Amino acid sequence: MSVNTVVDSVTREIEDRSRARRAAYLDGVRRQAAEGPRRDLGCGNLAHGFAASEPADKAMIRAGATPNLAIVTAYNDMLSAHQPYAAYPDRIRRIARLNGGTAQVAGGVPAMCDGVTQGRPGMELSLFSRDVIALSTAIALSHDLFDGALYLGICDKIVPGLLIGALAFGHLPAVFVPSGPMPSGLTNAEKSRVRQRYAAGEASRDELLDAEARSYHSPGTCTFYGTANSNQMLMEIMGLQLPGSSFVHPGTALRDALTERAVETAVHLARTPGGRRVGELVDARTLVNGVVGLHATGGSTNHLLHLVAIAAAAGYELNLADIARLSDAVPLLARVYPNGSADINDFHTAGGMAFVIGELLDAKLVHGDAVTVAGGTLADYATQPYLEDGALRYASGRVTSQDDSLLRPTAAPFSPTGGLKMLTGNLGSSAIKLSAVAPERWTIEAPALVLDDPHELKARFASGDLDRDVVVVVRFQGPRANGMPELHSLTPILGVLQDRGHRVALVTDGRMSGASGKVPAAIHLSPEAHAGGPIALLRDGDLIRIDGHTGRLDALVDPADWAGRKAVPGPSEPASGLGRELFELFRRNVGPADRGASVFGA
């Protein structure tokens, strides 16, 4: 199936540079598939594996003639997005049984919320939790009793971690099972307004807390288009969950029907020879489709890390240059907060994933022949699910946008290029999300304020020192320094300064949230300060230029002065408290941001 020349070229280059590594990965997948689940190695082993099962399930597992599915779940009842998963195992077991299979909760994985840990020490564990989740997934599946797996996860590091773990067991079919977003509460625009008023000292804590509680108010994913909902977009456009399943509310009949169909699909895949194993399904086409979807929808910057790490887990070398080239070829089709005023429920109602995938297919910007878990190819995903007499059906015919202020066709996009751009220069390489930034702010030139602790920003703001044009540099926030925490808590202060008419930007070797918004931010700067990167040479007052049009990030410092500077050393004492001391092993061994900030193959 023909595709856009840039999409085709990038895909071929990924395949070419990854040929030996991908071949070695697939050799391992096929070797594991040939060995199969080893339920015949010992009676004691097998008896332990089914001891707690229902009698009917016990008999089927004991006989070994029917598929047995692993459930790997990120359930906890603190996270709104994951609370609905409490009821899923019983439903999954029942549907598996009706389809001639069995299912067992093989294990749970941690699921932390960046919204809870923003600006707090616990955020330093957030990115590392992705690799912990991958490790936990491997432990769950290591019992080797399973013919396929269902993965229950939604939020930031959880889905990438589950997928990396699933790819380590690439010989098993894998189906991802979402739980859906919460209904819309307080509008994102109003929530942002209250946050900025609070940062400016114009709103009380009670007023802020009330606004937040009306925004995040029930089970389900948060409704802005951050990393959690970007995850769901990715799993759908990569064909790893069912068409139209990403943004249906929890607790509805349609959500239940989609979950049941996911189980039926997993049983079918596990029973079918070859079974569309996840290690074979996730190929260069699938990965490129994911990157294209990210650009077309203005998705989370966190996926500049996650997609690179996911590709590596499948035996591919995806790099930031690939992502940048695709961004230049893919138009921006969606405006969802923080890139617009609408939320993810509005996006879904306006046409959602069916519209986006249909437009990208028509424009030949995705590989329509990429294989999916649903039984066909991505070409089958430009459709929406509905219920008819209680049965799950998919609508026929083309899905059109119901709101041009939110979703536009490729012929009339919001922007001819995607929302993410790479920046290079004498400070290293970084990324910037431009889809939410006004074009007149794509270029910023201003003196630097250099901070080694993000918490200093609030005090400097309160003192009035920031009431000017400024590029705030926050360094020693990279993966080796402290785990690369999100710095989204800085956004309200920077937004206030920008609203006052100042030219403002952020430069950091840390991350911003998937909800990063209107203030230009050069993030994921690599090499990081802790590794002696050029950001460690900066001083207060250095003139910095960010140019989103040309893709440049530079310190405008006299070359002789620059060459004579020595890097400022980072913190000498390792972080401790709230479990951070346990992650020193990760900090010592993590790879750089431009290679996915992973401890695997770092």
C-alpha cells in the first residue's frame, strides 16, 4: 500500500538501520513461540498455577487444551483512570470461559499519578516507574502458563511500561484494554485561569482546590489531552486495542461491550496458530503510525521518550531526527486542550480517532496495511463502535468532523506541520511543542535566569525579579540527575509573566507535562547538565535564542568566553526520602533522553 514519500522514506530508514537488531529480536520471539507455554514441565508447577482457580477453569488449565490468558493490571483505587479496573478480572474470566478459554490475573504493576506528585519529591520516581512497570510485567508473565495477555492500563508511564514488558514476551498475542475518560467537569480553560490567578496571588487555596476538584471529579481518565489520553490514541492507531475503544466512558454499556470484545479477540488470537504475536505486530510501520498520530493530534511530549524506548524493545532504532522529519510532513488536525479549549470528550464526539485515522489514511500519511489485533489492518480503524440490541457493531461509511474548531481534515488543517519540533544548537538537542504556542512566540531571545532547583522560581517570581523578558533555565533535572521529573508546576508562573506582555520561555534538561501549553519550552535537553552538557555552562544574564521556525537553540555567548567556561557541578549528595534512595541504581544506569531515558540497553 503506497504512502507519503516522507513517511515511506523514514520507515525504510528505520528498517535499514535496525535490520540486524530486529532480526535478532524476531529470532528470540519465534524461538519462544516454538517452545510455547511450558505447562508440561512439572505437576507441582502446574498445580501451583491453577490451585486457586474456579473448578471449571481449573479443569481447563489442567487439561491444557484451551487458551489461558494472563491479565496484567495497573488497578488501584487512588487513580481515577485505573479505579474502574477493579471489576475487570471477573468480567474477563467470565467472557474468556464463554469463549472456551481461561484467564488469570498474572500480576499487578505500579501506577503512580503525575498529577499527585507534581512539584513534589515523588515526581523523581515517575519516569523510572515506566521501566519498573516493564520489569513487573515480565515477572507477571514469567510463570510461563499463558497463551496470550490482556493489559489493563491507561496513564502516563503505565501504558509504555506495559508495552515494553509485553514486547519482552513478544511471542504472546497482546490486547490492550482501556477504561475510558471521566465525563467533562470544569472546563480546562477555567481551570487554567484559576491556576494562574492563584500563582499571581489573586485566588485563595480553597478556590483553587475547588476548581481542581470540579475538574478531576469521578472515575476515568483526566479529560485534557496529556500523556494518558495520548497513550490511548497511540494504542489505537498502532492497532493494539480495538477500534474506537479509547474514549468511551467507564461504566457504560458500550464500554462493557468493548471490554468483552477485547477478551474475545484475545482468546481468538491465542487459539490461532501464529496469533498475531505482539513482537511481530509492532513493526516499523506500526511505530511510524504512532509517531504520525502523535503529530496529527498534538500529543504529549513525553512520547518523544516513550516511543524511542518502545521501538528499542521491539528491536528498532527510532531517533528524534525521524520524529522531526515526520513532524514536517504531517499536518495538525486536532485542537484539544492544552492545544485548544476542547477536552477529550469533545474530541471523541466530534469524530475522534475514526476521523483522524480516516483522514490520515486518505492522505497516505499512515501505513494502512499495518496489522492490528482486531483481525485486519489499520484501514479497518476509521470507524466508530455502537450498540444495536445490545450487540457491538461498527458503523459503515466515512466519519466526518462535527466541529471544525476542534477537528479538521488534512485538506484544511490547523497547521501544515505537526506540533513537535526538534531544536539543535550550541546547547545540545531538545524538543519543543509548538502546537499550543502562538506563532509570534515561536522565536524568543532574552537573558537567562539559571536555576538548579525548580522550587526557586516561585521565590524569584514573588520578589518581582521575573517581571521582564526572560528565558528561565532549569537544569540538573535530567534522568541521571534526579530521574527527569515533570516541571509542569512551573507553567502557571510562566503563563502569568507571558500574559503580562513579557517574552518568556523555558529551557530545561527535565520534562514538562503532557499538558504543556502556551509558553515555549525547550525540554529534554541532551546532554543533560549532570553529564556535563552545555547547559551546565550557562550563567545568569546569558542571552539565549529559541527559534521554533528554524529549529535552533543557542546561547549567544562570545565563543572565546564559552570555550573557557567550566561546567557547574551538580548536587553531590544522592536524593533520598520518599523512596528516592532506592532508585540510585536507576540514576547511575539510565540512558540519555534522546535515547528514551531507559535503563534497558542504556
